[in-house]
Amino acid sequence: MQNAALWQSVLGEIELSVSHATFTTWFKNTELIDQNDSGVVISVPNIFAKKQFEVKFNDQVRGVLSKNGINPKKITYTINTSGKHTRSSRETTTATTPTTDVDGLISVNPRSKVGQTTAGNLNPRYTFDNFIVGSSNDLAYTASQAVAANPGGKYNPLYIYGGVGLGKTHLVQAVGNEIIKRDPKVRVLYISSETFVSEFLDYIRFKKKGFSEKYRNVDVLIVDDMQFIAGKEKTQEEFFHTFNHLHQNNKQIILSSDKPPKSIPTLTERLRSRFEMGMAIDIQMPDFETRCAILNIKAAQSGVNLNHETVEYLATNIKTNIRELEGALNQLLAYAEMRGIEPDISTAEGLLGNIRHSRPQHLSSKQIIDKTAKHFQLELSEICGEKRDKYIVVPRQIAMYLLRSELHLSFPKIARELGRKDHTTAIHSIEKIEKAIKLDFLIREQVASIREKLYA
């Protein structure tokens, strides 16, 4: 039996024996990548999943493999560092095999104008065509178009900054997609600064080869959330050399951050000066007209024509960021579709009130901690205990984050609820999960799943 077919059979049996949330969180993004006389090798998405399989699921996996006629001497779990599921050579067909410009960076499919990229790199849905321009972002949009037309030219580096949910990621990826659309041979790499940090640490710890070449043998380097590199001296030094190499060879550098270079604490002066040597532009909160335009376009994409009163009501009452605006619109459209009614202003008024005051009054700290523990198949004594194993620490941090976001408890109170003596542990944990939600799909999915159970 081929690896893929065997693993699908294993997953099919496991799916019947665990909850949907457990299967989606832990088993869905796994793959059997090798089996031989010495054992089997299973790919998992990250270190957290690796620990869970080694501690929690190993016996279950071994048992189901045995039912399928495989009795490995050893089961090895390895982290899929490519960010995508590899397919076995037997499954790959030459008719649709994409050609790779730089190994692991970006794959351009001959059938696609924009390019099919690996997970974690450019999202082909982020283009200039669907980026909504207003007075809050028109300068950043114009500069981005200029860079796309002439990468490595006058705006190098292009540094775009602004608050959460204002379209920075969309815009910087739109530049990359436009460059590829104009010339598919251009080597583009989009990453988050967290990815750069993580891969640099692996390079130091495990002496992995090819780190510098990966980041320096590109024509366009796009780094998102640059603020997370602050305080990491060795990483900043490596990025400084990468920056210099690319800039001296007229390669385009595009950076995004939540704040301007001068406001990033513990950023080295030499990096700060380089970030400011090109064009640094901010994206501001969208104005009323831009919010209305976003709502109209997003509704039209869903096949709905919202009336002016409903659009203006949503645009007036949601001013923080585009994500929250789109979230409210999606809830309105979904509610109207389920009820078979028109998404009018009266429905929006009722729903917006529910969105703002949806937390049930009876929700308690114990419920949040208990639901979090059950989601990760932990005992309450484990999540509130002293153990600092990775598979326990992260659920504990998520529980702290939910206590803060859902109940607005103080940090000392949160620390006490989880059996911690020092409230700075709670501060650190919550900040860590807040960052992870932006960058790590798995963490974001876990938090959303637990929230759903809290309000079910």
C-alpha cells in the first residue's frame, strides 16, 4: 500500500474515534512520508503538534497502523518545515508539476497568470485589483504600484506600517503578485519575521545549510510584521547582512510593521536607518467613505446588494479596522441567509448589539479553563499544575488569553486562576498568544474552536 493511501486509511479510522475538533486540530495536516524496516516517519506541522503526538497520540497511531498491517519498530514525528504537504513522487504528474524558481520559495504554474505559491508565501487572492483605495491608504497604494512596476528602483526598501487589520499584508503581497504577473521568472519570497527568526534559530542550533542562500538568492524579499525582530540581536545582525546583500544588488525589499522604524523598541540603529532610507508610509484607519466602499464591494462579491442605510449604519458603528468590519458584514449576511430575510438595517441593528454584547453573563473562569483543558485533552490538574512541558504550556497560555479577552480579568487574577504566583507570567503568556494568533494558523484555529465551545 502506498504511503498516501495507507495514511488516508489510518486517518479515516482515527476520525471516527476522536472529536471533530481533535481531528481537525491535530490529525488533519499530517502525512506519512516514509516507511521502511526500521519504522515509519510522520510529518506534523509544528513542534507543538510533534509533542502532542509523541505524548498523547502515539499509542493510538500505532494501534491503527497495526490494524492496517503495519507494525513499525519505531514511529518518528518530524516537523514539516516547508509549510505545505509534500506529495509522494508516485502521485505527482508531469502535466501539472509547477516549475520552481527557488527551492521552497515560490512555484509558478504555467496555467496560472499569478502563480501558485506554497503555503506561507504569497496568497494569489491578494491583488491590487481587489484592494480598496481611500484617503487612508492611497499614498501606500501608489508607492506599492510604483515598486511593482520597477522593483529595485527608487522606493527600496518600501516600508509600510499601520495598526492591525488595515490591509498591510494584502498590500505587500499584492506587490509580489503583480511583479510575478508581469514577469513569472522573478524570484519572490514572502515571509513573516517570525519565520525568519525561527529558521535562523534552526540554522544556528542544527547547522542547517542553505539559510543565507534562501534569503539572498531572490529578486524580491517581502517581510511581514517586522516589529517582531526587535530585541533579537543575532537575528537582527543576520537580517542586516541579508538586507545589505539584496540592496547592494538592486533587489527589492518590502517590509511591513505595526509602527514606524523609529518607534520599534530595541531595534538596532543600523537597521533603523536602513529601514528609513527608502520610503516609509503609514496606512491609517479607513475613513467613512472607504468603509462604505469596502462593505459594498464585499457584499457584491457575496451576491448581495446592501441598501445605503444598512451600509452607512455598519460603517458608522464599526471604525476600528477592516477585519472587524468584514466580520460584522459576514455575520449579517449569514444570519439573513439562514433566516431567509433581507439583510436590512433593522437586522443589522439587532445583530450588531449581539456582536457587542454576545458574552453570556454566566461565563466563568472555571468554564474557560475547563473547556481549554478538554480541547487539548488535558486534565485540569495538568493545565493548572507546575509542569512546563510544551504540550501543557501553550494550552495554559491560551487559557490565560481567553480569561483576559472574554472576562477582562486582571493579570494577577488570571495568574491565580491558573495556579501561578507571578502575574508577569500572565502578561507574557497573553502577549505571546496575541502575536501567535496573527501568525500561526493552528493557534488561531484552536482559539476560535474553544471560543465556539464557550458560547455553544
